Amino acid sequence: MSELAGHTPDLGGDGRSVRLRIPARPEYIILVRLALSGLAHLRSLDEETLGDLKLAVTEACSNSVRHGYGNGQEGTVQVSYELQPDRLIVEVEDDGPGFDPDRSREPGEELSEGGLGLAIIKFVADEFETGERREGGGTRLRFVKFLAS
């Protein structure tokens, strides 16, 4: 596997899986969107679905960059795509301190910028989950979009 400037693409044996590891900085999120666009060509996703998925993955990565590595901390965000015949599975992971997605807001309190991003992802996705990374520590966000046949 080759590594170029901190980005590690990993195409699965079937060419329908992609894994990227990017520096946790906003200017690298475009690479995640480009990888999604390239993968979408294998399935011919309609423009609306592709646009929704790009928005969702951008929000997920932005949350990792913004909240996972505050105070100028260095870190990485790993994004995995798995294109199956009937769905696209997206996972975004970081090594940050994690967060409580179930934290209830006070009545009348507006969604924070990060909370709005999660609401957008939940709206776009057919399945959504978040929690601690499998390796422990950090955050793992996973969403699934079912694709029309």
C-alpha cells in the first residue's frame, strides 16, 4: 500500500471499497468528497443522492476535524466506503476525545453547529450509529444509504 502526503487509499479486492486516512484539517476534506464521487461512478448514483452523500460525509469529517482535535492538536480522520449492490456504507473515525451524541439539549436551545451536522447525516442516511472506535478512544460514526436497484 502506498502512502502519499498522509493519504492512504486502499482499494478492496473488488474495487468497491475505499479507505482514506487524511490529516485532520479542513482543506483535506475535499479528498474524501472526490473519493466518493469516483466510487459513485461504479454505481451511477443520481445527482441528488450523490449530493446528499457528499453533504453527509463532509459534515461527518468536519465534526471530526472541529471537535476531535481542538486546540491545534494534530491527528487523522479515517474514512471508509463500502459499495454493496444495494447500499453504500460510510464510516468516519478519529482519535479525538469522543463525544456524547445523546446529550439532551435544554428546551428551546438551538442545535450547535456539530449537532446540526449530525441532524443532516441522520436525515440523509437510512441507518446511523455513532460511538467509540473499535480500538478504543476516539469517535466512530457509521451511516448507510440504501440504493435503488
